[in-house]
Amino acid sequence: MVAAMERDVPSRLIGDLTFLEISRCLRASSVLCMPIGSFEQHGPHLPLNTDVVLAEEFTRRFVARWGETFDLWQLPTLTIGLAREHDWAVGTLSLSIQSMTAFMRDLGREIVRGLPARNLAIINGHGGNRGILEALTQELRADFGLNTCVLHPTAWPELGTNTEFPEVHGGKNETSMMLALTPNLVRREQIAQLKNSVCIDAVRTTILHQAVTWPWTSNETQIADLGVIGDAQAASAEFGQRLLSQIEEMAGPVFKQLIDRQHLVRG
């Protein structure tokens, strides 16, 4: 769909380009891909930067797989998001709603000022960012003329692995992908102490209910076990690789739809 990247450009990382190369390589139809993670507890077995690792890996894979097809370019990562549901745990850092809103609006303004591209795909690695990002896409589009979408790769329904045990936080899916990507950061010996003793109905009615929203926290014993909501004991590196490959392929149609919607944005 687009011309191949110029051979003298080192990569599709925006930060690797010089200011002279920006105007030569990017155009209005280019797609900027921005990873957003979170810095928060992920149980006794996963590191605080799990959502950052995953958001950056998703983005890296998307750009490698679809970059030439849809002219994708990777922006720097926002490593701290909204994580108030985990702030009972030491190590968790969270922005406020006001500061994240201000940051994203300032970023939108700076993209329009400093870059030719007018398509923005936010790659979100943390479920707690979802609500504010959905609201901000409207402002980024209406106030700055950015054709925007947010991808929530770990929430794609096709990735449902066990309807008996909802995968929300630090469970089979995230642990498997971390085992595939950074096995040295997974404390495997800590997984055995997780008892999976949460009330599944409470998880569904408190966190996953589509008609009611509750302000929950991951230290509520009905819905979480040591901060984990999911079945980490069922995780494996092989399953993580399969998930990552599925996510990589599922992103293609999203980028196509984003480009197809460019004409709907008021310049």
C-alpha cells in the first residue's frame, strides 16, 4: 500500500530518525504507533513493568509485520498510566486522570505541530487505561484532527482461553507472554503460592459486567489472590508465543480500517 522505507533510514523508530529525515520519510497518511503501559504490581511473580514490556513488544511486532504495508512508525512509550486499582501495593505508580489527559492532549498538539503524520494508533498494554483513552480519542480527533484508534491486544475476545476462569490481571495470558519474552523476569517459584481461590462470579459482576461499573482494587480477596486475577499456574512460554503470533496477525485489519477512516476526520 505504501512505498518501501528508504534504505538509508536505520529503522521505523521515530527516535532513530534525524529531523531532516522526518519530512522525507513521513507523510500525512503515515501511522504513528504509540505504546502505553503501566507501572504496577502484577502479583508475586511478574515485574512492575509487565504492561510496558508487553505494549512495547506488541508495537515492535506490529511495526515489523505491518510497517511496510501501512507505513507504520513507532513513537516513544508512555510507561506510567492509570493504576489506582493497584496502588495498595508498594512499587505501583499512577498518573492522575488530570495529568494523563493533559499529557495526551499536549502530545496530540505536538504531533500536529512537529510531524507530518495524521494517523495515530495507541497500543495499550493496561486495562486500566482503557476508559480514559476511549474518551481521549474523541478529543484527539475533534480538537487536533488526528485520525486515532486504540488497540487493546490482550482484551481481544478471540484470545479467551478459559471461560471458567476470567483472565484479568497477572494470570495465564500475561504470565505466558512474559515467559515467552523475558523468562528471566518471571519468578516461577512464586507462582506455586497462588491458590486461585477467588470468586469467579464476583470477578464477572465487579470487573467484567458490561452494564455496571465498580471502583475495584486488586487486593479485594473475593476477586484477587495476591494481586492476581487469573490462572497463572496454567501459563507456559509456548502458549505465550501462540498468543503473541495471534495478536500480531489480528492487528493488520485494524490498521487498514484506521487508514480507511482518514477521510472522516476534519482537517
